[in-house]
Amino acid sequence: MLTMAINENLFGSIAIIAVVLVVLAIIVSCIKIVPQATAFVVERLGAYIGTWGVGLHFKLPFVDKVARRVSLKEQVIDFKPQPVITKDNVTMQIDTVVFFQITDPKLFAYGVVNPIMAIENLTATTLRNIIGELELDQTLTSREIINTKMRTQLDVATDPWGIKVNRVELKNIIPPREIQDSMEKQMKAERERREKILQAEGEKKSTILVAEGHKERAILDAQAEKEAAILRAEAKKEAMMREAEGQAAAILKVQQANAEGIRLIKEAGADQAVLQIKSLEAFAKAAEGQATKIIIPSEIQGLAGALSALKETVKD
């Protein structure tokens, strides 16, 4: 009996421990921690009851469950190339990259069955509609316009699904092979044309530089000749001025000597006839210079005539 009692107590203790462990496990399973940039869509008995944000949350056991874990980060989907036809009936392959973000976890969970597949199909349809309105050349040169139109239309279409399309990029535009060859030839011809233009512009600039060099040299030579002529003229002017100053100084010396002689004659008491004779000698010396015309006073002319008559008388 004692052994049976011990066994019953042992089984009872084990059962209590098991119950406690089960209860603890249930309690722990009801504690939920939502990480950053994540949202939990919670249902109670299959019905939506709310969306849990970041933090610690508790749910009722057995009746509440996390129906969906939704990432709120921006996501990127790279779709494979899609065949599209342009307005001028050219078939090409275009692959797109869509950047989107979930803004409403409830709509994302219950709005569409497979959101990623829905976005892919919607992107392909929108792309075909937009490219169908453009010709080949416009398609190749209007990437930004196509990206903007696709983003706007996809954003409107995915709004009921709780999705916001932030950006759409055309990754590659692959035209048919024959068009690629034609484009390569055109690009090659354009490169050759630009090369010739650049070469011609280089030769033109070189010619202009050479001409400017010649012009600059001619200007410098002319300036040098002008400066040399100015210097020669200034030197000649300086020489003439010095020569004139010398002649003026010589004349001044002669006049000073004559004045000094007259002063000495006066001091010696010479009469008027002697003074006139001295004046005549002074005029004679002045006449030996470079002057072309000399005006002689009348009294000196009379004296000269008298002297001539006296000279003839002496000869007789």
C-alpha cells in the first residue's frame, strides 16, 4: 500500500509538472514581439481583428493567430524581358525593375491572392499599352517618360492592394537583330562624322593659332620699328639741339669778346671812327658764318666807302 501511495504521488507530481509546462508553453506562445519595419496581421477565429506594429503583444491562446507577417521595407522586383510591339510594328524585348513598398498590411493581406504575380502581370500590361503608343525611335529615346507613366499607372492600380509603387525603371530595351545592326552602323557613321568634325576643328584652331602668331609677330616687329624710329628721331633731335646750343654758345662767346674789345677801346679813349671800324670787323666775322643775309647799318656802309676811297688814294 505504501508503494502504491508513493507511485500515485509521483505520478501526480509529474502530471502537475507537465500541466505547468504546457501552461507555460501556451503563455510563451501567446507572447509576440514585432520587429522594426514589420507588421503582423492578426485574426481571431478566422476574422481580422487588427494589425500589430513594432513592440510586445499578447494574443489569446487557440483563438488568435498571426495570419501574415508583412515587411514594410521597400522591395525590388526584377521582371524578365517582356515582348512588346511599338506603334510602327517593331517587336522588342523590355525588362523592367519595380520598386514598391507595402503601406497597408491589411489590404496587402486580403486585397489580392498573390500580390507579386499581380504586380508582374500589371507591369507587363501597362508596358505594352505605353509602348504601343510610341514608335521605335521614341521608345529608345524616351526612357524617363515611359518610367514616369508606368510608375503613375501602377501606383494607381496597386493602391487598393495596400502597395505604393515608388519607382519603375526600364532595365534593358532589346530591339530585333537587324535593327541593332542598323543602329550600330548608324552609330559608327555618327562617330566617324564627329571625329572628322573634331579633326577639322582642330586643324582650324591650329591655322588660327599660326595666323595669330604671325600677326602677333608682325605687330611686335612694327612696334619695334616704330620704337627704333622714335629713338632715332629723338637722337637726331638731341644732336641738333646740342649743335644749336654749341653754335649759340659760340656766338655768345664772340659777342662777349666783341663787347669786351669795345669796352677796352672805350677805356683806351678811342674815337668814333675807331669804334665804327671795330663794328665793321665784327660784321665781317659774322658774315663768315652760315647766315644768308646781313643788314649793315648806313653809317657803317658810309665808313666802308670812305675806307675804300682812302685805300685807292694810298695806292695812287
